[in-house]
Amino acid sequence: MRDIFAVFYDKRQIRFILPTAIVYVALLMPFKSLVIVPGFTEVRPANFIPALFGVLFGPAAAWGSAFGNLIADIASALAMGPAGTFSLGSIFGFAGNFVFAYAAYRVWSLLDDKNDAGDGISPLQAVYFLVAGLIGSILCAIIISLGLLLLGLQNLPQSVFMTMFIAINNFIPVAVLGTLGLWLFYEKVKKAGWLCRPTG
């Protein structure tokens, strides 16, 4: 857990926060008008970013995903007014997206402990990634839906629905686009020396 804040003292890691945030915002914004639950969520194919970048870049990607989601919420409010997704619930969106990426990173690192990808991602590593992405997706969904419940922005049945919906809305892009991205970029990131692995 120390690596969550240690990233700000690691020049090698901190450089990935801003690029993650920029990519996430760039992929979130075009779909902000495709609202599913007004004021709270929309079609989000960009949701593969926290899991994929988390696996590749670790805590830096967790911070980048959190800030990227918050920036996209603020931008949607400026562009769309009340129809945007910026509210007190964005606090929990920040936390949820952070955990989405960080949990994926930790679960992947635990499962793929030998870090032995050679000429590409193996089928077993693809399964590891799906497990990591699913756990991150579910934790993100729980944090956001509980936050909305605690803030009184949704009642219990709505919160339960949001948990299931956000988990699915997160995981589908992870399973499709995230797995493709892992296959395309994992070895390149590893060979460049950018891959983050837990130190303790």
C-alpha cells in the first residue's frame, strides 16, 4: 500500500500519471452525451483504461484514472450543464476509478507473479487480466454506488442497480478492448522498462 503515495516521489512512475489522465479524458468525453443514468453515468467504452494502464503502470495509472475521470466529469458539466456527470458523487467516482486501476494492478501482479511473458500474452495471462479487471470493476462499482447511497442521491434499490450496472459497464470494455490492448502493448511496455511491479 505504500506505493500508492510513493509514486509521487518516483520520477520513473510519476511521469505516467498525466498521460493516463489525458488518454482517459480523451476517450471518455466523446461519449458523455450518451447518458444511461442521467447525472451519474453514460456509455463508457473508455473503461478499459484503468484496468489496462493499471496492469502496465501501477499506482501512477490509478492516480491518472482517478484524475482523468474527475476532469471528464467537470468538463461534461461545463459542456452539458445539469445533464453532465459532475456532482458530489464525483468524489466517489474519483475513489472508484482509483481503486479500479489499483486493484487490477495488484491482482494481476499477484496472479502473474513470475512476469514471464515472452513473445506475447499467453491464454493464462489473458485469464489473469480478466480476473484482475473484473475485481477492479466490481470494487469500483461498489464504491460509487455506496457513495451515491450515502449522499442520498439514490435509494437502496437504485444503488443495487447501479452496482450491477457499473460493474458490467466497466468489465465489458476491459474484456474486449483491454485484452486487445494487453496483447498489443504489454511486451512493448516491458521491453521499454516502463512496466510497474510491486516492490512489497
